[in-house]
Amino acid sequence: MLGNMMFKPLLISSLIEHAAQYHYDTKIISKNVNGSFVETTWLDISNNAKKYANALKALNIQPSDRVATMAWNNHRHVEAWYAITGSGMVCHTINPRLFPEQLTFIINDADDKVLMFDQTFAPLIASLRTAIPHVKHFVCMSEYDATIAELMPDVKFYDDLIAAQTATFIWSKFDENTAAALCYTSGTTGNPKGVLYSHRSTVLHSFSICLPDSINLSSNEIVLPVVPMFHVNAWSIPYAAAMVGFSLVLPGPDLDGKSLVELIDQYNITVALGVPTIWQGLLAYARTSKTELKSLTRTIVGGATCPPTIISEFKERYNCETVHAWGMTETSPLGTINNLKAKHSGLSEEEKLNVRLSQGRPPFGVSIRIVDQENGIHSLRDNEQSVGHLQIQGHWIVERYFNQDKHTLTTDGWFDTGDIASIDRDGYMSLSDRAKDLIKSGGEWISSVELENIALEHPDVAMAAAIAAIHPKWDERPILIVKKKAEGQITEDGLLDFYQNKIAKWQIPDRIVFVDNIPISGTGKMVKKDLREKYRHILSL
Ligand code: AMP
């Protein structure tokens, strides 16, 4: 033998072991369902995770069994993640905002043996019980609560379970490719599909998001993951937190602008992560309050296109950088993230903003390409103008959905994201649409994202969704559904005028419809499918 290096499997338990040892007194602040705060440390989280691992063993839960959580971002939830994954079980995070039929579908599909839930969700869980007969244990993530015990007589309480155990537990050793966590896609068409993350993919993904050209995370940060732990594992922040030992502030159920501004100011948060609708809510409140968001150095925005107004308002008013990232449940989620390169330093602020608006570059470990399926051309950054189907490969990208025999890749091994995009010479990816949201007018594509971003520049517009409406001559034409700001006065003609000279005339929407509310999905995205159903015939009426 020529000699070799030690082999240690990449296991999630090594993250919490590291945090307990080297960042034992770093604080984890958590907001309870009742609004009170709990302050713990990485050592407390690790000890409780071990106690809960002992409790799961006492309940006879076996390796690879699925343990589900329906919970907000809080300290018990983080403890449970480490207990479940560290014992070789699979942590299935459930999005409580799904419809009851979708919830029963995914709980049964996952074959969950334990269902943990925050007090908020007790009535929902109680109403689902008869439809989910395989669940053996229901665990309410709180101290004893008489109302919940009455509603569900066989319920167990997390605090009682861990109080009965010791903090001595040796984390299991197994292959790093073992499944660790399960998350279902939002399933806008058909049933949701499960994506199964492995220990290896999770640890590698955590390394990646900490890198300077990614989110740039270190033990110096105080991080607020507004993105829920049931939305692609809160973008892996609870894992990265243990890896580099930063402080977490977990916001519990209150994700409105006022609650978030108060958290940022009270706990000197330096980095916050969430979808654009969260930041729109936060900025709207911040404008009316005296906050300067002094501690906040950057916000990470992903999950939907980041409107330019969010980037400029954070920068101009609060001197806070906005980092735009793209990803999906199938990609763990980091696919691309936007940070400038040295060669951009000479650009004007406006030019920099232009670069920042794209979804960013892939980190090491991920490759992306654009495929023009109509012509069968694979254009690998050879033509910046070419827009096509975005495909991806990498260490933390799905190969096969949960419970499916066939893999889900192209014949040459890439995952087709369902997004339409272009990629420039440096790898910056600009997403123009979901394939199913594209608007095709007289054979020409129109990007709904571009139309929405222009509308959002208007000071009276709170939200805007561009969709295709059926047109007798052009097949499809764009129409825009708009929610005005509370004080907004804008009229249809006024907003149509606003488009003049900003895009080609034929791309300007045919109609603007003002509504009180635009439907938002469980993960904070506009539900265009519902809007299309309602308005697609509006031009042929
Ligand atoms: P999900 O699996 O629910 O997180 O949804 C993933 C989808 O969200 C992607 O395929 C994109 O269509 C969309 N998405 C995620 N991040 C962005 C972004 N930064 N800009 C535009 N769309 C995004």
C-alpha cells in the first residue's frame, strides 16, 4: 500500500458533536408558540438530542424508520432533527400549510411511524388521525398540556419524554449514503414527491453554504432562518450552524414584518434568510417604524425571483446586502448563489445591481447547463443569449424520488429543473420562468418575471403576477394580476403607461386586473395555477 488517509463517514451526528465540543456556550434563542423566548446553547441542544434519541429507542423506533415533524423553527425542532438523524432514522419535515388530503397522502406515502407536532397543529393532527393509521406515536413538542391531552388521549409530550432519559448516547455509525431526511415537493401538478437527502449530501451541502462565495457563514454570525425548517430543511441552516458554530435565532410561528424587525433589533441579527414575500412584509413594516436594522449585514433571498426593489431598498435604507440564490427541494436546495467577483469591483452601482439580480453562480459541487429541447442543442455557456431548460448535476442533487423505482434523470444523467434560464460566461444564471409559467405570444416567449419586476418598480404596487391568457389571434397574451399597496392609487392605464419604453411594445400586458389578494402557497410563492384557472379566458370574453 502506498499509504492513505483516514476514512470517516460524513455523518450528521459529527456536526452536533463538533458544536457541543467547540461551540458549547454559543446561544440558540427560540420563540415558543405562546410568544415566550427560550435561551439555550449548542451543548443543551446536543444533550437534549441525545435524550430524545434514547426516548425514540425506548419507543422501539428502528433505523431508517421515518419520524415526522410538523413544527415551526424552534429549539425542540432542532434537537429532534439531530436525535432522529443521529440514530439512523429519517427525519420527515411536513409543511403544515398543505391541504389535508395532501398531508394524509405524504404521511402515508412516507409511512411515518412517529408524528411530532407543535401545539399550534394539534387540532389539525387530531382531524387527520383516522386517515393515517400507520403512525404509532404522536408527540407534542411542548411540556404537558392538558387541553391537548384531552384532545388526543394517547399523545406523548416531548419534555416528559426527554426528562425520563439520560444524555448518554453514542451516535450510531453507518454508511454516509444512508438516508437522513425526507422533504416533499409542493406538488403543483399531481401528488407531491419525496426527496430523500443522505448524510453525505447534507454534510457536503452544509460545507458549501458556509463558503465565502456562498452565504459566508462563520462563528461570528447571529442568523435568523425565517425560511421554515419544513421548506427544504430551512435551506440547511440548522446543519451549517452546528458545522461552524454560529448563533441561531429561531422565530417560531410569527413571521410578520413587525415580529421579524423586533427580533433583528433585539438580538442583533447579522444574517437573515427567506423568500421575497417575507422581505416585502418586513420592509413594509420597517418603513413605518424607526428601525435602522443596524446589525443586519445581509439577507439571503431565494425560492422565487427577488424583485430589484428589495435589493435596492435594503442597500439604500439599511446598508444591507441582498444575496440572491436559486434552488429547489430536489437540489437540497443550493443550486446557484449570487456574489460578485473581483472583476466586478470597477462597475457602477447600477451595473452591480444588474449582476446581483441574476440567480448567481453554481458553487463547487454543482454543474448547470441550458438545453434547448426544440433544437436538441446543448448550449453550455457558449451563447449568453440562449434561453432554454435548466439542468443540473451535483453531490446534493436528487437522482430518484422516494419510493420510486426509476431514476428521474435525463439519459445522460442530468436533472431537468423545469425552469427556463440562460447562463453567462462566468456561470451567472438568469431564470426567466418556470417552464409551465412561460407566456407564448404569436410564437415568441415573454418572461413573466420581467413583467412582474417592472410592475414592482411602481411605488403603488405591492404584488404582481403575470400569466398567460388565451388570445384568439396570438394564442396567448400576457395579463397582469396586481395587488396595490394599501395607499396605492394606480389605475390600469397608469400602470400600462409605466411599461412604455421599458420593454418592447408587444411584450406589454394586454390587461391589468386589480385584486385584493394574490394566492400564496405554503412556501410563500404566488400560486399562478389558480390565477390562470380564474383569468385565462379574460381576453376572449
Ligand atoms: P421548491 O422546490 O418549492 O423550493 O421550488 C423550487 C422552484 O422555485 C424552482 O424550480 C424555481 O422555479 C423557483 N425558485 C427558487 N429560487 C428562485 C429564484 N431565486 N428565482 C426564481 N425562482 C426561484
